[in-house]
Amino acid sequence: MTTVGNQFQMSPDAARSFLLDQLDRSRRGNGRLIMLSGGIASGKTCLQNELFDHAEDQGSLTLSATGAPDEQGIGASAIDQLLANSPFPIDVRTGDDRADPHFLRDVCDALLNLAREKSLVIGIDDLHFIDETSLKLLLQLHRRIRSTKLLIVLNQPDWRQSPFTRLSATFARQPRYYSVQLTPFSECGVESLLKETLNGDVDAALTTAIHELSAGNPMLASALVQDYQAGERTGEPVVGGAYARAVRALLDRPDTELLEVASALAILDGPGEPEQIAGLTDVHSQGVGRLLDALERCGLLAGGAFRHPRARTAVLDSLTPALRSRLHESAARMGHETGAPAADVARHLVAADGRPAAWSVPVLRQAAEQAMSGNDVAFARQALELALPSAEDADVERSIRQSLVWSSWRVNPSCAAAHIPSLRTAARFGTLDQDGCFALMRHALWQGDRVLFNETYRILSESPEPLDPRTEAELSLAYSWYFGPPTGQSAEDEPATRPRSTPWVQTTEALRHAWGRAGSDASLASAERILQNCGLGNTSLEALATAITALTLGGRSSTAEQWCARLDKEARRRGAVTWQAVLETLRAGIQLQRDEIPEAAERARSALDLLDVQGWGISVGDPLAIMVYADISAGNFQDAARTLRIPVPDAMFDTMVGLRYLRARGHFHLATHRPLAAVSDFQRCEHLLRGWDESAPTPVPWRSDLAEAHLQLGNLKTARELAKQQMKLSMESDPYACGLALRVLAFTSSPSDDHRLLGRAAKVFEDAGNRMEVSRTLRTIARLQAQRQGGTATVRETPARVPRQATALPARVTSPLKRIGIPYQPPEDKVREAARPDKPRPAASDPSVLSEAELRVAQLAVRGYTNREISSRLFVTVSTVEQHLTRAYRKLGIRGRQALADELRQRHPS
């Protein structure tokens, strides 16, 4: 508390005690007058009301009045309020001539006579609005207050001017006068408020945080305490609904321009100069400065801006949509006239949400360009969409549309479709510039429109402006990503102009061969060069995807994943959802190849969710294919079927994406024992690749796939011939396709050769880094061994004897999946019987031998896994694990896990 003579500065808590003390003194016949002042919502009225409640409890008579702007010109209006419920003689209350000096004297004498006999408290709220006659009465009472039991408490703000400031200042020259200026809560005051509300000790950090957010303003501090009490009470302050209501109450003073000034400040969204705010309101700049200072002192502002974003939101929410739009329009126009940055002006135009004037179009375009450079794609689209209807020039309109294609493609490619017809028309009439051609080609690739791409490419190649070699290479790789390498295609299907022989072209050609020559030194080196030299951009995404795929096919999945992670971080930073979706799909494919089935499925689903199905275009087939493979491997055939029911564009089936999707669907048909449907899908792959050089490897090993389908149909001769063709094409160039062919050949060979061929297949897959196929092949070996060791169907987690060619594999690749056996492999029993009908049937299995599922669970239990961990690894419920263990204990004649290890070693050596 600060004291200078009879003038005090004190907090609300100290002021409360001070007022009670003055009340006691007045009750003893020492009348006095107290002037309360303070900032906005500083607690003046609250303190006065508390004093009145206490005085009434003590038996004092209380009379109160409130000054109001609409009654300020009515003589004695405050006196009328004081006398409304008083016990005064009727002739005083109803006197007609209030301007008569005798009227004031009669009222003064009546009050003084009452105050000599009884404690009397008179309170005037908002003194600055009191009428002049009533103010004179207060002055008369004050001059005669010494020997009475009268306490007069007046309050007025200290942040605004009053027309009666000079007159009210005369109070200070009289005796028994005390001025109390309220100061904000200290941290101790906030702590007391918290303790009182929460009924207990409070954290010092919470006290400090609330004090800082409220600047000690009693109304704001109380609101923050309410929000904290209503929340989870984590120790962190909560700025919620109570705070927002307090902000609106603080500003809702019809007698001031506080709300207008605060609204303008909220619209400007930052520290506003008085001249700017005055330009948006009817308040003079000098008055604006005074009001801003008051808002700063009351804790709503800090450094000229809102102390907390919720305060700005509360102010904006209090505005009608029409008023908010009008303020934003005014702010935009004022900013444009004063040379404000284009981005600032454009944000006001976007927020106004109306059709802007013609002058705004170049401003919006410039702001959109800056936003795209700054990776604020969403705002760039908003600015461009707002500018489009106001564009009066055809060239400007076309430029805006092509910019919208680029910005839309980054976040939701389906939104670009509305602008394509205009660009196609411009291309047809030769008025589309190079960037417009790129935008049109970008859309054509994503939608699988080969004709549109080639038409636009031809226009681009005939342009006098030469094409940048890197962009040319990126477009060439993008074309190959969707439509396959142009080698072997008919002339009308190829891009209109072949790129010249440059280092970029040489790198591109080597990388395109990665589809059929995975792992070659040239393709891997080219992949690294593309990744190091092509930044993530509108035309480079598929080039980077091709390079990552080449690394993955070449057995460098770790490097490929590192590049995916690095590029994904860049895509997130730049707000490019479409780029993120493609990169996430690539990472899911890498995880699938590494036999990380649940992780691959989850990442593919996450990628799919980043865009709606329409937004994916033809690329939707890639995440769907990965989900299907993962569900097949986990035995979740119903989930795979649901995935395959998701609609896909018809154009997809004429692209590389369609090949990958058809192959996944074909293997689903094999896994669910529908080989004829599988044959149809694999033959459709063959048909799509028919124009390719038959002596060259293909991006999809359809021959091996078709061979597997013929195995399931029992057509062993056809299966063997197809596998041999695949071997011949892939022996030197495609380890993955070669491994598939070897595995098919194993099922059509004699028992003396099948293990050797399967071992070779496992080794080939291992060298290619395809752990999923390694695991599949090893489980096949294990199954064959189990059949030969007495005819039992038991399968161990790892085979008893893996052929030498398949030894030294990492433990990770041999871990079991949910479904032991080959998820989409033809049933070996039927194939063997068809191949060797003289083979004796297996003997009946021993009832004491564990089933496949029981053995898997038991082996994991021996290795120390809990039931929950086993359920997670085998994709079954905990209850199923418990049932398998119980049956295993019963079959083995033991009581628990302690004896399980010995029994398994004796009965099921591995």
C-alpha cells in the first residue's frame, strides 16, 4: 500500500479492510467521505457493494445511487435514487422544484439529522455520470460531515475524463476526505483467491501464471480461477469460457468506446497504432490512445496487443458477421492505401469473405505467391479462390486457375478438377504458358490421362522457351511412374519428344530400368543421384518415388526409408499433404518387404486417410494394394475383401498403379482359393504389358504369379513352363522375380529337388532384402519337413534343417505370422498328390502332439513372452493364448510353464 497524505494506493483486499475500518470510525460519530478510483474492472463497484452488505448487517441505513449517461442531464436524478426507499418525510421526496436551492438544503438537513442519530452510509457508483444537482448535494453533505455518523463512498474510473472533473475535485479540499486508488492483485492476492476457491494449497507456478495472464485484474483473475476449477487441475492455467465471458463483460460498457477500440484491435490482429484504429472506428486518435492505455492497465493488452489469443477471439465472437466483414474490408482498404504488405491486406480480404474490388486481385495474387513460397498452402488457395471471380482479364484468370491447380494438388488434388477445362482450352488455342502446361500435365498424371499428358507435352516441346533439363528428366520419370518406361510402347503412346542426351537423360534412362533390373549398379547409382539432386517439388515427386523404389528393390531398404523420412519431414514443413501421402505409402511398402506386417498395414491406412479417395486419383491403388498384402499375410481375409471393395478410378487399370493393384487382388484370390479369378487378374497384367519387349523383364512378375494360379488349378506343366520363362528373364536382373519362379519350380519338382530349390529361393530373397518372401519360403520348408517327419501337421517356428543355401538369415525374418503356412500359396498337399499319386498318405497324427497353433504359443511362452505379448505377436486374443497353453499342458502332462521347455525339447526338437 502506498500513502501520500490522505491519498492511498492499495489492492482490493487492502481496500476492503480500509473501508471496514472507516465504517467503524463513522459509526462512532466521525463522518468521512471516501473516493474510490481505479482502472477498468478493478473492483470498485464490488467493494462498494460488499461494504453496503456489511453495513446493513451492522444495522446501518444504506442509500445508494448509480450515475448513468441517460440521466446525467436530469436534475437531481441521483437524489431521486437515494430517496426512493428512504424513511424521509413525504414532502421532501416529492418536492416539485428541484432547482430551488432550498430543496437541496432540505434534503441535506434531513440526511444530516438522520446521520446524527443513526449510522448512515451513502454510496454513489459511477460518479462521473452523476447530474450536477446531486453532485452539489454531496458537496454540501461533505462540508457538514464532521460530527455525524455519515460515511459517503463515491467511485469513479481514473482512466477517463468527466465533464465534472473540476467540480468533483473540490472534494479533495475538504476535511475527512480519503482517496483510494485501487491497484491490481499482487501474486499474494491471486494466491489467496486460489486458496479460497480450491480450498487448499496451490502451486506457486500456477499462481504466477494466472497473475501474469490476468495482470492482477480482479475480474480476469477470478475468471481464470473459475476456468481452472472447472478443468482437470493439472497445475497449468486454463483460459476458457469464464475468461472469455469476463473479457466481454469488461468491454461491454455502452457509455464508452472500449468495445469499438478492442474490436478494431482484434481485426488488425497485432499492436495497432491509434491512427489505424481511429480509421476503423469513429473514435478520435487522441481518445483511442487513452482507451488503449486503459486496456493495457486493466490487463487485457500487453505491448499494444491482446495478452492472450482467447481475449481476441472473445472480442471477435461478440461482433456480428456483417460488422466483422465490414471492419475487415475497411482494414484491407486502409492497408492498401497506406502501402501495407500484400499478405496483410489479403488476410483482411479473405476474412471479409465477400467479393473484393478489382484493385484487390493483384494484391491477392501476390499474397498467394508469397504464401506458397512460405508453405502456407491453405491461405494461398483461399486468396486465389477469392481473386478468381474478380479477375477481369482472361490471361489473369487463366494464371489464377493454374496457380490453383498447383496449390490444390498439394493438399487435395480433386479440387483442381474445376480449373482443368479452362486450361485445356487455353492449351488448344496456344495461349497456355510453360507453367500452365506443367499444371495441366501434373493433373493428367494424377488422373491417369495419358492422352492429355502427351498432348500437353507436345505443346511444351514446341514452345520457343527451352525446357530445363532437370524438369525434363523429372517429367520423364513421372510419366514412367504411371505409364511405364516408354521402351516398347507404340509411337502414339510415347511423350511427343525424346529428351536430348544429357547427364540428366542418362541418369533417367538408367533409373527407369530399375523396374526390370532391380539392384543393378547403374540403377542404384542413378537413384542416389536423383535423390541428392532433385528437391521435393511439384514435378519431382514421382522421380523421387522412383529412386526410392529402386533402392528398395535393390536391397537397400534402410537407405530408402531414411530418404522417405527426410522427404516426409520436408513435406510436412511445407504443408503438402499429397506429398506426405505418397511418401507414407512408399514407407509402408518398405515395411511390407521387411516383413513388418502390422506396421505396414497401419502406415498404409494412415496414408490413405490423408486424402479422400477422390483426392488420391489413380494413385489410390498403391496404399490399397499394400493393405491387401498385409491383410493376406496376417490371415485377415475379410479386411482384405473390404479394402478391395473401395472404389477405384477406371483409368487406374491402364497404369503401373493398376498393375500393382491387380497383382495384389490376384494374390487375394489365390489366398481365398479362387484361382480362376486370380488367373483373370494376372492375365490382365499380361495384357497391359503386351506392348513391352518380351525379352525384357517387366515391372510385375506376372508369369510367376500366373504359374502359382496354375499350381492351384493342378496345371503343373503350365506352371513349370511359366516359371522357367520367368527364370530366363529374371536370372541376371530381377532377384525378386527369380525367387518367385524358383519357389514355383520347387512345387513342380521331385522331392529330392524341392528343398534345394526352396533354399535357393530363400537365399535370393535374402540377397534382395525381401524378408517377407524369405519368411514365406522358410515356412514352406518347415511345412514340408513336418509332413515328412511322420505325417504330422506340426510346424515349428524355425525348420529343423534349413538348406545350406538359406542359412545365416537374421532371426527377424523367421518370426511367425498369424497364419502358419503360406497365406496365398497353393495347398501343397493337393499339388503333391497331383504330381506324385503314388506317394503314401500320412499316418494319423498322435493326439499327444501339439497342433500348429498350440506349438507356436508354447514356443513363445518358453522364450519368456507374456500371454499379452504372445497375443500381440500372433494376432490372436489373450483368451485364445490361454486356451492353447491349457491344451498344451494337458497333452504334455505338465502343470505349467516351468516344465514346458524340457517337454518341448524332447517331443519337438528344433
